[in-house]
Amino acid sequence: MKMLFIVYNDIIDEELLTTLKKAGVPGYTKWKDTIGVGLETEPKLATHTWPGRNNVIAAVVTDEDLPKVSEYLRDLRESHPKGGIKTFILQVEGVI
């Protein structure tokens, strides 16, 4: 199993959730209104100087489903180059 750790601009929240549903992702955990600094976009610090916020989603998918879900996320990222979508893929050792 793999965990997708997705950081993205809150402006595309609905589109990202729709994409995950279309890709067959069965569930997720979402953190709203996160802040941070990345390499490819302007900082999102919820301040006057650096406005904006991110959301973060963690979702677990099977190894078999990973290529399909990754393709959906790549397509969304390409259609929103300023959306700040970054997906990290982590190995899941197990669930307790």
C-alpha cells in the first residue's frame, strides 16, 4: 500500500476531491488551511505579504491502483500549473 500526501492550493479543493473520487480513492483525511513555503510556488502563509493557504490530503491506495490515481493527479496538476499541487508517495508498512 502507498500513502499519497497531497499538498495543494485551497482554491482547487473541489476539483481535487472530484479527481480523487473519479480515480476511485475510497477515503482520505484532509487538513484545511495549512501554511508553508515550497520550491515551485509563492509562499502560502495567510498574511498580507504572502496571502493564501493550502490544504493537505492523506489517502491510502493499493499498489495496483497507484498508477491510475497518479495519472489522474498528474492530469489535474498539468491543467492547474499555478495550483501548487504536490503529491508525495510514501510506503505504508501496515495499519493498526
